[in-house]
Amino acid sequence: MSLRIDHPAPGVWRLLIDRPDKRNAIDHDVRQALIEALDSAVADLDCRALVLGGVDGMFSAGGDIASMSGLDELGARARMRHIHELCSRLQNLPVPVVAAAQGYCAGAGAGMALLADLIVAGPNSKFLFPFLRLGLAPDWGLLRTLPARVGQARARRLLMRGDAIGGEEAVRLGLADELVDDDVMEASLRMAQRLAELPREAFGRMKWRLANPAQSFAEELQREEDDQAVLLLGSDFQEGFAAFNEKREPRFHLRGESRDE
């Protein structure tokens, strides 16, 4: 198996690329396993947060370069369409996604991490964008996700230089969100457990709107109306309203009668 799946905490799914001999390089089998796992996570209403990572303290060294060689145009396009299937699923996943950026997070690995909602790095994390050195343009949506995080000019410099960026610098630049001194995976799991307490429906709608900006202020106001017209009638708002009145923390992660137990 190229992907290890477990559930280390209530409501939390963890997907680990499992190719230690290839430094968790991403090939077709890894992508397909991730696509199928993400589809299962969406279908599971008890899934409320997801952690992405790799085995043996390594996120991913990037795309499997050997699998890129010798393609004709049809093969190259098919490969990119498969990558984009995965990108779209990650971008649209209606629950918080935390990337545990341990060790190298390079190329396709960096692209995948940037599709997460939060990126956790450590002192030994290394972010790398080697596309131009391979004679390739950045893919995995990087020309949208990277400037969205660090700005257009800084993204251009990072992509042109292709130098490794350590965890501390990554957080300073806005490339990563949290720098932790302890185990990156454990810190990511703790963060996912906190995020799993958020209301899934409201979070999913907010995430989609942030990823797909409205073309005008009027359109954004219409989106607000559409979302609140649904959410104000939902059980999560009922729970939030009750928690506000009772001066307690809301328990969105509990469903149905279980909130009353």
C-alpha cells in the first residue's frame, strides 16, 4: 500500500504517504489512493478534520520523477488531469486540513501542502520548489496557492531561486503557519483535534468562499445571504445559540441527541 490511513483521535483522519524507499515521492498510485481516501472522508459525517503527512518523518520529496519520463502529449495531459483531480478534492474538502510538513516538503509535496488549510513546520522542515531546475513550470495549483500565501513578488523569487526554505523562514514568510519545537506530527494532530470541534457545514462554506473569491461585493453579499439562510436553520446554530445562552463551549462535534447527554 502506498498510503497509510488511520484515525488517531475522534473525528480526525490521518493520511500518510507510505513510500519510505522513495522518500514518499508521489506517483500515480499515491495520487489515486489519496483521491479515494478523500472521497471516503467526505462521505463520513464523523470526519471533522484531516492530517496529511508521510511516514518516517518525511512529508514528500515531490513527484516521482522516473514516472514523468517518456510520456507523449496524451500521457502528459492524462497525468496532469489526475493531479488536478486530487488538487480539486483537497481544495474543496469541507473539513479543516492540516499538513504536517516534516522533513522535506518539495515540489509536488509542497504543492499538496499548500492546498491544506494550515501547515505545521519544525526546525528541520525544508520547503523546496525545484520545477524550473527540471525544465518544468510549477504545477499542483502553485501559481495560485503560493502567491495567495506569500504575495506575488515573493512567490516569484522563491520559484526562481529554488533554494530550500527552512521551517523558521517558512513561517516568517507566511509559507507555513506554525513553527513547533516538538514533534511536528504530534503538534499537527493536536491542532486537528481542536479544529475538529468546529461546525463542519459552516466551515465548509467559509472555506469554499475563501478559495473562490466573489467577482464583486454584491456577489459576496448574495453568497452571505445564501449561506446564512441555510445555517441559521441548522442544528449547529441551535447548538451555538444554546451554548452562548448557557455560557459554555459549543459542542458541534456531537450530533443529534448526543448533545443532551
